[in-house]
Amino acid sequence: MSAPTGRPRLVATDLDGTLLGPDGLLSDRTATALQAIAAAGVVVVFATGRPPMVAGREIAAAGSGVQYGVMANGTIVCTLPDERVLHTVRFDATLALDAVRTLRAHDAELGFALATDAGFTAETGFHERMPVQSGGGTVSDVLEGHERAVEALKLIAFHPRRGAHELMRLLPAVLGDHLRVTHMGADAVEIAPAGADKGIGLAWLCTHLDIAADDVMVFGDEVNDLPMFAVARHRVAVANANPVVRDAADEVTASNADDGVAVVLERLLRDR
């Protein structure tokens, strides 16, 4: 595993499990490293399963250290911190609602969380699975309140007895080719339209900014980061990453508990 030569023009990093510590917070050291690399002229991108409205604290903590987001696993590309949307992959609300009904008919134990332009609802078990406790109440039926929704923003499924990786194997055959199932960084999976992932979103942003793949460095820890590994010159996994992700990386840095992303960014700043 070799370190890159020369500083990239763009750095994209996952949040939960990668940039953020085990406590779900952005450390002062990492925030400082992000701001320094951005001040040196490198474009910094948050590439995360979270939609923008669930990353406000992290965006604020980064300050001038982040300029763009590939959010909601690539379905939203936006500027940060103002969250001006540049590109979206449309997720029709009817498609999301039908997916819930289809999965419930297949396995009544599945639980769901759903965000649409009509609001957000979550069933029991969702909040406890999140890397950062989001609080909020629960509903008995996630479909409540979305009757007039037009656009879905995020659909999450979880199971009391089956982990995220098992759901990733089982659910695609139930949903069909028009939807895809990805890991979201917690013990749950995200269901999104086919043609949406972090790699596709990052590739769109690089084209928009006229930045070649050879000038991109990415950081990740989970399998939903692998699509963006495929579009970058240099791929870095944190030490706590899924073994599959570590195997796909060009470099393994320190864990998220030890500011692994900052370690690499500080090296880039020293090297040039």
C-alpha cells in the first residue's frame, strides 16, 4: 500500500465511522486538518449516507473545511454549508411507499424509517441503531403522514434478528432491479433508486468541477464507500473499516478514534 505522490485536488470523506470519532463527533484535530487542506486549495467533500438536514452539526463543526456534499448515499449533490442542491437522483415517493409494503409482505418483522417532502417518520428500533442518537418519537406505521408526499429523500430498513449485511444479501431479490440496497453505516440498510450511490454522485461532482479521477482521494470504512473507491486515484480506509474496504484500499490509516483522516491530511500538508 503506497502513499500518493502529490497533493490531490479533491478529498472526499465518509462521516460516520471514518471522519467522526466513535462518539459521533468531529474532533478539533480533524476539523483543523480539514480547514488547513481546504485553505491550501483542495476541494473537501462530505460523502455520506446522511441527507444534509441530518449533518448540520458536522457541517458547522467543519466550518471552512468543507465545500460540497455527496449526501444521502449519492442521491443529493450540494454545496456546503448552504446546502444548495446541484444534482439529485429522483426517488418518487410512490416508489418508496410501495417498497415498504412489498418488504412488509415479505417479512413482517422489518422496521422502517422514511423521509419525504412531507416529513420524517420512524418505527421503533430506528433511533437506537443510529451512530448518533437523533432522538424523536416513533410511529407504529412508517407510512403515516406521507399520503401527499411527492419526493422520497431517504428510506431505511432494519430487522431485529438480521444484520445489515444479511439484509443486503436478501432484500434485492424482493425489491427488483429498479431499487438498490446499500449499507448506511449503522445496523440498517438504505433503499434507493437504481443508479444512485456515492461513486455516481462523486463522479458527477468531479465532472461538474472539471476534476479528473487521478486528482481525487477518498476515505471510507464501510461497503457503501466502495463505489466512490472505484472513481478515485487513491483510496484510504481507516483501521476500523470493514475488512472488505481495507482490502480495496491503497492505504490504511489510523482508526477514526485516532483521527485517521487527519493523519493523512497532515501528511499531505507537510509533503508540499
